[in-house]
Amino acid sequence: MLLAIRERIMGVVGWIILSLLVVAFAFFGLNSYLQTEVVNYAAVVNGEEISLAQQQRAFDALRTRLHEQLGQEYDPALIDENLLKENSLQQLINQMLLVQAADSEGFAASSEQVAININSVGAFKVDGVFSKERYEQVLGYQGIRPAEFEQSLKRDIISSQFTQGIVATAAAPEQILSQAYILEGQQRRFKYLLLPLERFTASATVSDEEIGNYYESHSEAFMTPERVRAQYVELNAATIKSGTEVDEQAVQALYDEQADKYIVPEERHARHILIQLSPDADEDAKAAALEKAYSIVSRLDDGEDFAVLAKELSDDPGSASSGGDLGFFSRGLMTPEFETAVFELQAGELSKPVKSAFGFHIIELLEIKPEVATPLAEVRDELVNQLLSAERGDLFYEESETLANLAFEQPDSLQGAADELDLEIKTTDWVSADAGTGIAEDKRVREALFSEDVLDNGNNSTPVEIGTDHIVVLHLLDRKEATLQPLDAVKEQIGILLKDEKARMLAEQKGQAILGDLQGSATATLDSVAAAESLEVQETPLITRNASEPAAAIVATAFAADEPTTDQPVYKGELSASGDYIIIALEEVKAGDFSALPPVAREQLWANLNKIHGAAEMAAVLSILKAQASINIPSQTDQ
């Protein structure tokens, strides 16, 4: 810039400008200009940076998981995005600490391990086979370079190895096992009654003033959600127009390339008689089994019926009843020794005894079906469809790249992309953050629409994948801010809510009063209370804490009560989630008997305790790593 001033501005004006610049530097100091630093990382862990892009992807993934877990109950207005961002950053810091620790301990991930993991991802496959183009395309949608993804995957593998090395080898102390089952296997016997919520509903009245006060103090609960309409263009490989004619040479080449696919392999029909032999049989047992096998061969050579002998003498329960018949089979289905013998026989021939892992087999080959190649004419249509589909896939990949570039280069409109690719600009209905129709039924579309870049900055979205080889790019068209619904529209809803709250309060007050009488009187019992309140007392036998009956809330209340120390029951009360008040009279507690626990259940308990112990050890290791680490998280003003 100074060079341009020197060349273009002459005379006094130029000197005045230069003088002003000198004064500015003198007042503020060169240091303030030369040392200005823009922070472009989310955190630095032991000198290693976590990028803002990594944090954003982790945040997006965490938000998506939360959405999937909550389903229809997901409400963006109730989600603290700052807290989510903090959690996602802590996850990245934890992972980096684990990777660094794993590196120092010599853990590593080979390129083969990374490749196996990538090849197993369904999103990277086309027709069930890994596709490099598809792999790059899917990553491209998310703004991730393959090298970056592979490095991240390698880190995941290494940290997983390190974590599993701690968790999987953890073992809880043996004395904890029996102690744990004393509580885990504990049984309780009790009586209980319920004060039903509906008993108090009629006496729970709500005034207009109460409704109005609630409306004013909880106005945020009665906001209509913010809604938007958007324009969008979509690119779908299934609807891309490709050539209607295909080169016959290409069809022939594809047929030749996939020749194995169109060949029905040779099949052989055999039957056998098995003389079973255990893997640890000694030489005498082997000799006896072989002698028996040869005696059967002699009987067959003398003309005895194979099927009859198989039913009588074969140790193979699966085929003996059908005369040893194994049906038709091709190579690769039988044990190697058996298969080799079968495919060396001619139709009608009988083998000598053949040794396998199961024992000795006497085999008769009944019939041979030769290998058959399906003619090109019979599979031509399938091959043509493959070629056209591949062509559409190539076109989709090229056009999706063009669409992404144009949407970025012309962020304020979809028209340029639509004109270039001959796409129709379509319009969504009104969409909220948690509900939409058409393409907006897909939560990824709604997340894109309500992202800061689209909603506030007015830019085109990045391509959003809503199906295999099916993407959309969106642009905000209209926006309706969240508005408060009028009181008349929600008055009935508030009345029902307040009535329910009052009924619950009355049920709890009544329940606590009864509980106080039971605990403070030597004569009051659950039966006397039930008679006075026209309620029914229920009684349980000794049950465990995971019993399916009675209801879980009742069982939980019983197991939260103190153990009786005398022959008098212990009373406990709790308002359930449904609004019924539970009162229980705990009469007997029986500790879990570890010695009576079956071996399988004992092993399962041991495994569960080891998992808990392993998780605790892992948490302790992570805590130590954090305490010893240098972690720098810049403030928001630095970024």
C-alpha cells in the first residue's frame, strides 16, 4: 500500500499523508501493529492445536446425536449451544490427551487398519463395494480432506487401543464381588397403597388470574417457533439424464470383466458314510475307526446298498436318515479333504476312506453338473443398466462439484447454479427447527436452514446429502420470527397444566399427612389407613430391585426405604411421575446370597463389575493426564 502511495500521490499531499502515518506509529507504537495475532484454533493441548473446524464438526456431531436420542422431544430453543460447544471441545481435548499418551506408550495404527475401517463404512460404498469417488464425495460434502479424515481415523484407532488396554484389563478386587451381590441381589417384602391423582382433580380449581400470571411468567413456553421458507435446488443421480445408447463394445468388455459373476460353478451330488473320530483320539482309536471304514468299503464293493448302510452305520446325524445324501454342492462349502476327494471322483465312483477333522468318510459321487456360463444376451439389459448407472454417477459427481463451487462463489442466490446445471429452483413450505415437510422432513436440511451462515448471513448452504447421490443446496427466502401466542389461544392449555399441578400438590399433601400418622402412631397401620380412605392394600412376596411387578416407581420407593430394625414395618412415601402418591410398608429385607448365585450369573456380575472398575480407572488416567497437561483455550474475544 505504501508503494502505491509513493507512486500515485505527488507533492505536498503525499508528504501530508506520510506524516500522518508516522505520527500514528509514534503514538501507538509499531509493536501494536506487528504483534497483532488472530487466534484461529479452539485449543492447544501440549503444543498441539485443535482447529476451529474440528470443534465445529464435533459440535455438529454432538448436536445430531442429541437430536437422534431425544427424537420428537428435541427442542432447539431449550438447547444451550454454548454448553454443547464446551462439551464437544472437552471431548476433543480428552481424545488428544489419549492419543498423546498412546503415542508415548508406543501404540500405533497401520495403514492397513485405517483402510479396513474406511472400507467398512457403508456411506463410502456403491453397490456394496468401496468407491474412492464416493469416499471423496461424502467427505467433500462435509468440507473434510481425505488425508485429514484418515489422520483423524488413525488417531481414533490409537486412542481406542490405549483406552481398551486400560478398560479391558481392569479387574475389580475379588472381595467386592460378594459384597456387591449382597446389595444387588437383595430382596424386599412389603405392602403398599396408592392415592390416585384423579381423587384430587375435582377439588383443584384454577382462576383466570392464576392463568394470567402463569402466562406472563412463562411466556417463553408459549412462543410459536421461528419459521422459515427456503428456495432450493436438488441434484439426484437417479434423475440425471444420461445417454440413451451404449457402446456394444463397452457392454462386451463389462461382461468379460464380470465373467465370474455370470458363471454357475460346477456342482457335484454326493453321499457319504461318516465314522466319527474325536480330535484327541489316540492311535488305537484311529486304527479302529479306519478298520471299520474299510470294512464298510468292502461291504459296498460286495454289492450292499449304500443308503441302507448309511442309515445303519453313519455317525453324521444330518445325513444318515437320508441315506447319507448331501445333495448338490460347489467348491468352498465342504472341508478341504472332503472337497478334494469329491472333485477327484467320476460319477458313480466310490472313494477309499477319507480322513477329515470329523473322522473317516466313505464317499460316493452320484452326479456332476458342469459349469455353465450365462450368455451375454440374457444379461445384456443388466449390463446396460450398470453402464448407464455408472455414467449417471460420474455426471452426478461432476455436477455436484460444480454445484458446490457455484453455491459458494455466488452465495446470495441459487440462480447461477440453476442456470448452469439446468436445475429447477423449488420452494419449501414453512419450516421450523424441529418440523418440516418435503425435503425439510430431513433434520439435516433443517439444521442447514437454521445455521448461522444461512439464517443470519443470508448465504447459500453447503450441499446437504439427503440420500445416496442426492443433495440439495438451500437459500433463505422468508423468515418469521418467533412470536408470543395470545392468551386466549393457550388459556385452556394453561388451565389443564395448573389444574394438574394443584392436584399433584394436594395428593402429595394428603400422602405426607397419612405418612406422618403412620410413622408417629403405634396403632395406625396401612390396612387401617386403607379402610379409612376406601383404598386397597397390595402385598408383595420377597422381590428383587429389578422385579417387573409391581410398577417400577413402587419398587424404587420400597428399595429407597431404610431397613426395619424391629418387628414393625418402615413406612416410606413418594409422589410418582404419574401424580399418584405411593405409600409402602417395608416388612422384611433379605440380603443377596452370593453362594446361591449360579455360575453364569456370577460371571456376568463379575464382568459388569470389571467394566465399572475399568471405566473408573480410565477416568482416573484421564484426570491425571489433564492435571499434567498444558491446555490453552483462548477466550471468545481472542478468536
